Amino acid sequence: MIVNISENHNSHSMISGVLATPELRADRWISVLYLARKWEKTKEESIKEQILSALKNLEEIELYFAYPGSVCFNRLNDYLKEDDSKGFLRLSQRISTTIISKKFHRDVSVWDVENYEDDPFNRLPQAISHVKAKPYFEVLSVVPHARSRWQHIKEETRGVRRPEDEFIYETIVVGNAADALKGILLNSDIGSVVLYEGFEKGSNGKDSFLEIFKEIIDFSSLDEGDFLSLRLAQAIKKIRPELDIFLLSDQSIEDFSGKPESRIFSRIFYQMEEPLEIHLSILEAIHVRYRTPFFDNLKRYAERPIATFHALPIARGKSVFTSNWISDMGEFYGPNLFLAESSATTGGLDSLLEPTGNIKDAQEMAAKAFGADRAFFVTNGTSTSNKMVLQALLVPGDIVILDRNCHKSHHYGCVLSGAQPYYVEAFPLVEYSMYGGVPLKTIKQSLLKLKSQGELDRVKMVDLTNCTFDGHVYDTRRVMEECLAIKPDLIFLWDEAWFGFAHWSPLLRQRTAMGAASAISEALTRPETLAAWEEQQKTLGENPSDDMLLETRLVPDPRRVNVRVYQTNSIHKSMSALRQGSIVLVKDVKFEHVESQFHEAIFTHASTSPNLQIIASLDVARRQMQLEGYGLVANAMRISLEIRKQINNHPVISKYFKVLSNSEMIPEVFRKSGLSEYNDKNISWSKAVEAIKNDEFIIDPSRMTLSCGHAGFDGTTFKNILADKFNIQLNKTSRNSVLLQSNINNNRSDIALLIGVLNDISIDIENKFQKNGNEYKNNFQSSVDELIYNLPDLPNFSRFDDRYRDDPESHTLHGDIRSAFYDAYDESGCEYILLNSSEIEKRLESGPTLVSANFVIPYPPGFPIMVPGQVITEEIITFMRKLDVKEIHGFNKDLGLKLLKKKIAE
């Protein structure tokens, strides 16, 4: 069977189709509805033929979904054969709208296919008539039985349902491993898998749909060994690691269950076990993921009658609801918010600083969900998460390779820890006033330079942002492997504040810190990894030149490498958590050696009065992603790809606005695949695969840089127009662009609103051209030229002043930022010079050196163009003078640049 993932009336490219695979079925049903309306209106035979073809394509997919089921699907075909266009339209509309709204999750009436026209809400299937609004999921059963037995299997599972069941599920049956993998990829509702021993491999390894994915997801286990059930389970876990898998075997399960590889199964049954026991095990496994230890306890706490004699008057809400002046706050938020507040850590609650109960359980569940060894909740944002990690793992004098354009929390983390940042530069995108990511070659150069200076032993960490604010995503595995080849004990901190959702995309997961760390850990155990290293050593020789090392795809020595990876996520940025909800994920084989100091960092930065609601939301966000994250992320991908398509192909909007393509956001040297645009319909699959697997950088599909300069708007002005006039919110801007982000909260109505607004703005510009004369056009074009072409060069980091360098004669860039930071506390040792003063030119030419006393961070671009102790250059001054942004942290226009004076003793 062939499933054409890009075949629908609103098709994108192959790569965009794969990114949004679970959502493509809805598009197909909409296509059928579109044709049904045309058929009902025109009665044309040619349209009927198109419908027949569309139904045949849908039939291939419907095998993997419980709703609407074969009875309903056959009814559609009957209407078609009977030329009943009206009946066909009614049923196709009901099915398509139910699928899009997912009404079948919560409304049992939609399952009533028989005689639905007469009374669609009265006749319910007997098996589910008692069900109300329980959480719904689907179970995939992979069986060796003949197709004629499949319906019996479905009915058997329905027969063991009980009114007291916590959840409700329907069963999907397939007969081979290939169909099982397709079901897992296509159907995001699948929550559990049951494997009946004896099924076939299927498709002889030539299935075109799986061929697409196996280039990215390693399905090689299916071709190894004899135990097909185990190999299929391993392949399923590589796609959706959160799924529970059960094995029904007629072999000696007692022997197998004692082997390490059996742990991949949630439970192993003998074939003749009672169906009820399997049913209960499936529900229990879902319950394990559904359970939210802290949130569950917080709800129970709120239900209890408690008298509070601690310092939190707002707890229980009596001071609010009985107030003559602030009762409106109680009415606005409702009672539960106040009933669930406390400053106590007893009575069913727990301590975030030193958890031993339900918070500890919640963190352990989060670690498992994200593929980490440990997880730590943080209630004051990823700014704090980053500072915690840096302070815990670095000591004064350590060197950290640091992206100069990273979030300010990393720079402040160096101040707190006393570590010396060795700043590395990202590639610039001058035409958009932004930076991308740091090239791997630049990172390797810094390590090799420090090695040549005899300082490699001081380098403790590589600290990078993945993905960047503007969506640049690293090949994290390659970066870590090549750096570890130079220094095997490096620690990596990946700031993935914006990228937490990526774990639930099988295509993007490999580019996350935890995904790459798991892949590296697995690879280190394989004999071929050592063989590859030994072969490379022969090629490189004993003393390879730096140039040779820079040009070689380095392989680390698996016998020396320690995998030490930390990932910080702003859960609130891409999942359903309250603002400031963050998490630190750890995969560090040496963690026991730093655990005590890590906890000290927590004590240093975490509030002793953490917000209980934020903790609860972190718990719930994990639950949601484990149970439905795969489909939610796919929908976010579809939203972003559709926005790209609608804007860039619109005849009017595209004159003034454009979502920048991969080729515009990533220089060609970092896109060996040549991939230029996710929505390019002419892209070959080999090129798409190469991009996802091997390009040094890709763009996070959910992040869209919308160029607005050709419409005459700078980013800040356009952002304010969207917010004030059209109720569209965004936060990141550049000189001539704004950043749009799709997330699990967006739907297609949001697309319609955005496109409608951009269309109105574009038409308004066109109308002004017609109503006004050439003078208006010339002024408009002048504004556009100023925004698009007259842009300041982005300044690189210069160097630290010699007084803050260990060896002023060396060629390395690291410096003592901590000392410079605290030197600025001495007001007598500082001076101010106005930015436009001629004194600056004199100092640049003849000295004394201009040395920044503090961080100077303009928004945009949002990175520090000066840090404490940095030498200020002509390029920096030129950039500052050309800036027209209102928000510049660390700079007071009235006072001017704050500088560190040269000490007299020097």
C-alpha cells in the first residue's frame, strides 16, 4: 500500500507534508467535503469520479483510525453508488467536521452511524452508550490473524469495558509491522500498542511511505534478528518513545521477561491471558502518564478545610472574598486559585528546594518524558535555570565557550560563577539585523586555539542556544561529538528555551540536546564507533594540523568520552505551563560528583516561596505532551507551513510581506543539502532528508521571520500596529521584521485572522499609492530603502581589556568578566561619555582605551553588544549611533556610555 503524504488539494512540499503527517488526514477529508459540495451543486459526473478517487486514497489511511470506522465509510461509498449527492454531502460534512474538531473524543453521539439522519443523538452503540466525557485514546493491535477476525478483536476489547473505567479507548487492528509503523506515524490518538506474537513484517521493506521516514528515523532494527515483536517495539519507540507497548507471546515469556531487552514492554502476557487483564493493564499504563503527582495533591489540598497560621494571607481567599475593595479579584480568578495557595510544605504538599514527595515524583516523571536522567522544576524562568547550571558546574577561572549572542542569563551566570567566557560569534544576517548560530568550525577553532595556548584543561563547558530566538537549530549531535573528539570531558549546556516541544517530533527530536545525548550514549557502546575512531587516527596521524582537524568530521574516542549534557527549557514558551515555568534536564554520567553543588545552586537561586500554580502547570504540561504532544506538535507544524504558503503565494500580500525562507535565514555554506524552502513542491526527498539529518543548521519550522520592511514598517512599529489595531500579539522584532511563532495553542482560525489583517494592510498601501501622487510613492520607497538597504553592520565581540586577561600576550579571547562587573561598582573608577561626543573619536584614535563598565543590550537585536571589561571599538560605536530602538538595557542616553577608567597604578 502507498500513502502519498503530500496528496491533497492544499498540498505543500514533501518535507512540509512529513513535518505535519498526523494532520494530513483532516486535509483529505476537507478535500472530500469540498468535492461533495460541488457534486451536490452541479451533479457533474466528472466530480463524482474525483470523489471516487479521493475515497480510494482515504481508504488507505482509514485503516489506521478508529473513527469513523468501516460501517460509516462504506455508507459513503453506498451514497456514491446510488448517486445520492445530498446524503453523501451530509455524511461527509459530519465526518470531516467531527475529525477536525475531534468531537469524537468527547461526544459519543457522533459514533452512531446507523440511522443518524433520523435521530443522530439518541441511538448509541451499545458498547459505549454508558460513556460520558472520559479522556479518549486509541490502541493499536498488531495481530497475525486473518482480516476476517479483526472486527471480532475490536468487539472483544469493547466487551471488557466497565462503567468505572477511568478512560475510554477504541481499537485499531493491523496485520504486520509495516502497517503498525504507519499507524504510529499517522494517528496521534494512538496511546498504546498491543503486539500479538506471529505477525508478519509486511511490505518487504519497500513501502514508499516508510522509505521516507526511515532515512531519518533508524528502523534498522526491523532488519536484524528473529524476534520481530522486539524489533518492532524498538522501532516504535524511536518514533514515539512515550507509547506503552504490550506483548502477547506464545513463547516462554518467563525466560524473556528476565532479559534487559524485555524492559521495552510495559508488560508481557501469555497469549491465553484474560482480555480483561490486558484491558486493565492498558488503562493502568495510561494512568501512569496521566497521573500528575503534585497537581493531584494540590487539588486534594484545596478540597480540605484548613486553617492557615502562616505568612500567606491570600491562602484560602478569605481576605479576598470578604473584602469590600478587592473581591473583584476573587470573582475574576475564582476560588480554586486561593484554595490551592499555601506557603507550607506539609499536608500533602512538598518542598521545591528539597523535594521528597510528590514534587520529586513529578520531576522523575518529567525526566522520563523528556528522555533525561534527571529533571528539576524552576518557577522563575529559564533565566534562572541557566544561572543554576552555570553556577553549579563552573568555578572561578574555568573557561566556557559561549555564544556571544546568547540570552543575558548566560553572561550573568559567568559573573556569578567567576567563569571566564570565551565568546564565539554566530554568523551574521546583516540585512535582517540578526545573528544565526555559531558555526561548528568557529567552536572547534576556539578549542584548538586554547589547546595551542596550553589552556584546554581549563575549558569546562560549551554553552550554546538551540534553537535561537529566530529559529536556528544546530546539529547538536555533531557539535558534541566533534568537540568531545578534541576534549572528551566537556560539559554541554544547551539553552533550548524555545525548543522544548521538539522532543515530540520524531524529525526534530534528534536535534535536541537530550535526543542527541541519547544517540551518542548508544553509539559509544557499539564496536563500529571504536573502529571508526581507530580508522580516523590512521588518517590523521600523530600530529594533525589544526587545518586538518577543522576540515575533518571528527570522531571521539568512545573509551574516553563522558556524556555530560544539560538542557534548559522554558516549558511556558511551547507547552501548557504558566509563565516562568522552566525545567533543567540532565544527562550527565558524572552527576553524582556535582550533585551537592547543583543543589547549592538551587538553594542560591530558587525562591523559598515558589509559586505552587507554576509547579502544578509544569506537572500538567508534561502530562499533556506525553499523552497528546505528538499530534499537537504536528498541528503547530501545519499551522506554520500554511502561514508560510499563504503569505508568500498571495498576489497582494507578497508584494509587501514575506516569511523568510531557509536560504535567506541560513547561508549556503551551512546548507549542504541545498534546501531553500520548506514549502518548495519541487524538492526531492533525498534533499529533504539530507537537510534534516546533516545540514549544519536548519530553521525550526514553527518560527517564521516575517519581513515587513517592504511595507515601510520597522519591526517595532509593525508589532505595535498588530497589537493595538488588530489584537495580534507577538514579541520579537528586528530592524525590518517581526517573528511569528506557531505553537500547540494555535488553530487555523488564527491563520485566517493573520492573513486577513495582512491583506487589509497591503490593500491599504495599494490604495494610498492610487490616491496620492508620486511624492507619496517616493517617500514610501525612501522609507523602504532605509529599512532594507541602509542597515548598520553587526559588530563582533572585540576583546577584553588587558587588565581582565590572564595573559595579555596570548591570542585567546577569554577574560575575567566577574572582576570587570564588580569594578563598575566603584563609581570613582567609572566615567561617562555621551555617545555622540567628539571625545569618543579622540579616545578611539589616541586612547586611553574605551572599556565598557556594564552590559549594553539593545532590543532588538537583544544580545549584549558590550559586556563588562570589553574594549569598545569604532564598529561598536557606529552600530550604537545608527540604532533607533527605544529599549537599550545598560545605556542611559542622558549620561552616555559608562566606562571603566584606567587605574593610576597601571
